[in-house]
Amino acid sequence: MKITFYGQSCFGIVVAGKHLLFDPFISPNEKAAHIDIESIPADYLLISHGHGDHVADVLPIAKRTGATIISNYEIVTYYGNHGIKGHPLNHGGKWEFDFGMVKYVNAVHTSSFPDGTYAGNPGGFVVETAEGSFYFSGDTALTYDMKLLGEYHQLDFAFLCLGDNFTMGIEDAAIAAEFIDCQDIIGMHFDTFGYIEIDHQAAKDHFASKNKQLTLMGIGDQVER
């Protein structure tokens, strides 16, 4: 899988010839000013919750690409009212798509759209494909539910939030990595705002002390997994 980081919690992943785009917040992010959202491909938009720093570019990207939104019922309904097609899920539910299976899993956070509309309960995603399996935590606190992911899924890598203040911090994210039984972690939800700035080396050192690998990508960087 080819993974591109677009800032905050937005990642593009190419798998099975399909382009998955998670939580697109790019154009309002000054640190992502060099990213042209008109050039970002998307067949599917996976949306963890409704906050502005996760959905700011959903409409322009979905309208341009014709992408299908995968999220909870409330979010899919909200964008359906804007003419965007979607596939609704709810917590614990899964569906087999043409690129693989997606399961919507628990996250402890809040969720509403910037206009105040209720956006349902927040979540994360487990994605299982022929090319590998991964977990996208969304915005969440550390939860004991994560142990279930480690028991029922063999995760090759995981995207974990670690900026603290609004979500897990570095220490809790490292525990989450242990709970989900995953060695290869890609960090997200850090550095965008002053509240969530982190010490990169300290974060990597802490994960290494727990025998975990932490990758902190620069905006626009690509890695393969």
C-alpha cells in the first residue's frame, strides 16, 4: 500500500487499485499550503467524525471525484443531503467493498459538524485487504475496547492519534499500540495547532522503549507498507 500524509489526520492510501482518503482537512491548514486538493484522487472518503479538522474538504473532493463516503449513518445522511453518495455503517458493523472489508469501531470523543448539526457518535476503522490490514483510530481517548482489536484482527500497521489535549497523548497511544498488538504505528493528529504540538524525538524514543516503531510523516510525504 502507498500512503500519503496530507496533514492532521488526513491520509491517502492506494490499495487494490482504489484510492482511500481519510478525514480530509487540508485547505484550512496553513502547514499544508503546498498541497493542491484538486490533484488528490479519491474513490472512497472514510470519515471518522464530523469536526471541522476532519471534514473541511469533504464536499469539494467528493464532488470533484465522485467518491463514496464511508462513515456512520448520520454523516452519510448529512452528505447525502448535499448530493454525495455514501455507505452508512454503525459501531461493530462491517461491509465488504471492492478493495476489502471495513469495520466501524469505537472511539471516545465528541462529534458535530461545524454548522452545529449532530454528526452521530465518533468512530475509527479497521480495514482488511489482500494487501494487508490496518486500524485508523480517529480521534479517541485510550480505551480498553482496543484490546478486542488486537484479539480479533491481525494488524500490519495502525494510525494512532497522539497529540494529547483533545485525544490520546504519546504515553496513552503507546499503550494503545500494545492493546491492539501492533508494532508499526503511524502518528496522526499532531502539530497542526499549538495545543497538539509534540516533541518528535521524545515520541519516537517512548515508542521504541515499548518495542514499537513510530513513524511521524511530513505533510506530502509518502511511505509504503
